[in-house]
Amino acid sequence: MTGVDKRHQDVDIDLVQLFRAVWQRKAALLAATAIVTVAAFAGASMISPRYKAETRILIEARQPVLTAPGTLNMENQPVLDELNIVSQVQLLRSTDLIRQVAKDLKLFELREFDPDTDPSAISDLLVMLGLKKNPLDMKPEDRVLKAFQEKLQVYQVEKSRVIGIEFTSKDAQLAAAIPNKMAEVYRSVQSGAKLDSTSEAARWLEPEIANLREKVGEAEKKVADYRSSAGLLRTSETANFATTQLNDISVELSRVRAQRADAEAKAENLRTALKAGRPTDTLDVVTNSPVVQRLKENESQLRAQLNDLSTTLLDGHPRLKAIRAQLTGLREQIVAESNKVAASLENEAAVARLREQQLLGQLNQAKAESARAGDEEVGLKALEREAAAQRQLLETYLARYREATSKLDPNASPADARVISQATPPLEPSFPKVIPITVVAALATLILGAVIVMLSELFSGRALRPSVPDIEDEAQPSETVHREPAHVTKTPPPREMPVPSILNELDRPRAVEETLEPEEDDQFSIETVARYILDGSAKIVFAISPTGDDGAAATVMLVRELASANTRVILIDMTGSGCPTALMSPDPDLPGITDLLCGEAAFADVIHADRLSEADIIPQGMSDPHRAMRAAERLSMIADALADAYDVVIVECGPANAQAVARLSRNGEHEVLLSAPDPDKRQLAAIMDEFAKVGYDDLVLMTGGSKRVRRGRARAA
């Protein structure tokens, strides 16, 4: 907007004028400061000193010294939570405790705690005018308690169970004696309360225990009488005679049934074998018979004789026939003995069956008796529960009575608190602090006076000056002109000169060669480039040297200029000739960027200091550049990592083309610098046009030979 009303022009505060005005009035300020300092020192020295002392108490559950070991119940210990500590703070501030302390220390006799006994003239005047209540209307004891509470401070130490008792007094000895006395009275009150509680408990338990003993005896007698009348004789803690008998009959019945089943099974098996004509000498019940065993032995002997004679005699020999007849007789005897065994087993099964019937009768009778005993057991258990409850209550009362009687001694009930820090008479007063009060008064007077002078300058208008209008707001075009897109190179605007007028020529399309025509107002030094880089937001700069080593040398000069401005700057040598390495590195054979890209060196091993400045350099390195370029994409990650540790990272690429730089940088986040001493206009125009094709419309041009920077505009033809 061009039509700005000058009467409403903005103004700025002239800081120089403000400080100049303060300096011009320094004599008055110093005089006022001296007067206030003397007055503060005198006033602080005249004030009666106040001394402050502090006692600290730790609240903890302390175990009593018991005469009977093992009678302490840890479950009954009080829980010392936050509310408990706050309650103890209120107890320390209680009127009764303060009254006891005042009585023990005879504070009622001290004028410090009852200053109203001799009121001042001002106090009498205020009472007469009705602006103040007459303090003499209060009781002397109440006046002392009020003064005591004003000087007392009781607080809980943060995040702890420690309570601080702080007291302020004109007497240093009294300031320490009162907190210590309060701690003593507090512990005595706590111990006395515990002793009173214990005594009351013991007195109440004595008749209760005597009564319970009678009740326990009566309950146990009822249990014994009921058990005797009902015939519920105990055989164990959980069983009586009826249940035990029922259990024994059940076990015997199970055994008889198993015995009967076993005998019947063996007899049936033996009878089946005899009916089928199978040999029975292989059955266990038969082989276990002594008679069968002897018959088997005779049979074995006869068979042995038969085998021996068969080798010498014919089958029709009378001797062989006699042996065979004997064998047949033995087999018949074995079968007869097997029948006897079977009959014996059947008899055994019959006996077991009869025994089973008898046991079943006894079992039924035992069941009836057990059922009757179960009904009687219900009443017995009720009596036993009553007796057990009375007995348990008696044992509990006895344990508590023993514990209570063991605490009747005054030393056996310590208070749940102990003093961890006793108050000692302070050597220096807590108020007034003469030196700090004097220093604060002097500084406050000096600062307040300076503020008053500055405000007077501002309100008078002498410290206000018109603000400089924004050039862009003053130079808006009056009409819109249609033009073709243009690519503009960025130039660092100098702080000491206005924006060049060449910006107004953006509306006219021109040839590339014409846009690079330098003007005297458009030339800036390397120092200006350094300021531009520091003022910009980009921390990574890719430097291109179309002319070779002279451009790289100019980049080294730029790096050292940045380092001289207390800037952490590092240069990465990506040139083929290694010119920056030769200029900055103390040794040309140091590991550098090629070694880092090839993975042959660590990050910390490739960073070296410049031999002539505070800057750092990553040299070219000793690895094969062609192999290193296979991992060139890692260069952007390396630069980003360095940008976290350095203020500026400059990558000197030598005479690199635009496509190579585009692969390594991000347009808009990184700056691209053309370092070209004694530039050739056509060559630079071609370079700028090449960068414009890959998306870099803005470039920074630096002519290192003359230490100047040129700004130009490149437009695609």
C-alpha cells in the first residue's frame, strides 16, 4: 500500500536514549541509593534481634519393653500414615500442651510473652478510639498463649515422618529451650496416654477373665455329661465307637467277599478243566497240593525209567507194560486229588458265604447304631462349639491381660516418637539480617530509580523514534503484469545497503546472458555470504566450483570466515583434486570421506581440525573414489548427522554437475553455492540453467577472487 497516512506512522523505542537518560541522572540515582542504604542499615541495626531454634521429632511405632517375651502382637501396631502425622502436628499445637510448657518454663513471668501489661501510647490511643480491642480484657493466661502461638511454628517435613518444632524469641537460650521442652512434654503425654489405656484394659480384663473361667468349666462339664449319657465314646479326635465299629465291619466284609469270590473262581476253573479232560497239574491250586507234588515226582521217575528201558527193550516187554500201568495209575490219582482240591475250594467258598451273611447282619446293626450316634452327635457338637468359643475367648483375654500387666511400668510404654535433632541456642539472629537488608534496599532503590527515569523518558516522548517502513510494503506494484515463469538466484542481502533495484526487472523477459550482467550495487563480499548463511535456516550447503581449485580455495576462505564468527562449521572435501584437504589438513594422508563411504574408517576417525582456524574438515581420504561413489547416497545421511552437531555443514563438490548435486541434496532444505572467482558469464549462465532444469531455481553466487558475491537471475529460454 502506497497511501499510508504519515500521521499514524509506527514508532520504536530508542534504547540508546533510555540508557543515556539514566546515565545523565547517575548522580541523583547514586545519591538516593546512598541515602536509602544508610537509612536501611541504621533501621536494621536498631531492630531488636530475633533468634530462631528448631527441634525435630521422628514419628515411629516404638515397641514396648515387655517382661513376657512373645506377647507383642505386631498386627495391633498403629499405622503411621499421612493423616496420623498431621494429627500429631495438631497435638503439638494444642492449647493443653502449650499451657504445660509455659507453666514448666514460667513464661507467664516474662514480659516478652505478655507485652500488653505495659501498653504503648499508640496502643492506648487506638483503644480509646475504638479501633482496637483492649488486650487487658483478656486473661493473662490467654495473652501468653496467644503470644506463644504467634512465635511457634510446627510443620511436617515434606515426604517424611519428621515433625519440626520452630520457635522465635528475643532470648537465644529461650528459643532453644522451648522446642526441646515441647518435645519432652509431647513424648510424656503420649507415653502417659498409652499407660492409662493399658491400666484401664488390665482393670477391665480381671473380672472378665474370672467370669470366663467359670463359663468354660460349665461348658466342658456339659460336654462330658452329654457324651456319657449318649454313649458317644471317643476313639479318636474325629470318630466315636459306633463309627469305628461300622468302619471295621465294612473292611472285614470286603475282605470276606474277596475271599469268597477268589475261592469260587478257582473251584470253577478246576471243575471246568476236569470236565474237559485237560491236565490239572498246571493249575496253581493243584500244584500247591503236597500230595500232587509227590505224585508228580513219582511220575517223573517212572517216565525216566520208561525212557531208559525203551532203548533196550521192545514195546511189548512186560517190564515196559508194568511201568505204563503205574503211570496210568498215577494220572488217575492226580485227577482224584484235583477233585479233592476242587471240593475243598467249594467248601471254602461256602464258609466265606456264610461269614458274609453274618457280617451283613452286623453291618446293618452297626449302621443303625451309627445313625443314632450321628443324631446324638449334633447336640454334642453344639456343646463342644460353645465350650471351644468360651475357651478361645478366655485364652485371648489371658494373653491381653499378660501383655497389659507387662506394660504397667512407666518405662515399658515409650512414646511413638523420638527426638532426632535437639535445638541449640543460635549464635546469630534470624532477624534482622543487616547486610542483606542493606544490599537489597540499595539495589531496589537503584533499580526503581532507573525504572522511573526510563518511564519519564517514554512518557515525555524523548525515547521514541519513527520506525523504518518495510521496503516490500512500500514497493508493491500498482498493476499486475503477465509474464513467463522465471528462475531467480538467491543472494544474501547485505545489512549495510538497501535491496537492489534489479528486482524490479523481473517483469521483462531477457536472455540468460543479459541477466548475469553485474552491477556495482549487486556485488557482495565473502563476509556477506557468511552472514547470509548464518541468518538463513539451511544448515547444509553444497558448494560447486565450476572453475576448479580456485573456487574450492574460495570455499575454504568462506569456512574460515564462518569459524571466525564463533560458528561450529565443518567442510567435507568431495573434490577430485583434494584442494581443500591440502589447504586445511595438517597431513594429506589422513582418513576421510572416501574411507567413510567405503566402510574402512569410523565416523570419529575422519573428522580433523583445520590447521589455521577453529573449523573442522573431513578430508578426501585414501580409498578408491570410484568405489566410494557407489555409496554416494549415504552422503546426505552423513551431512544430516553432522548438522546435529555443527551449526553449518559445507560440502565442497568441485566442478560437479547439477544431476549429481540433485542426487545428494534436497531442494528447499539445502543451499547450493556457486564458488567461481572471476566468473565467465556464459559459463555461469549455462550452469544456472542446468540447475534450474533439475529444480534449483535459487542459487548463491560467490566470486572468491574479488571476495564479492553477485546476485543474478536465470530464466529458462
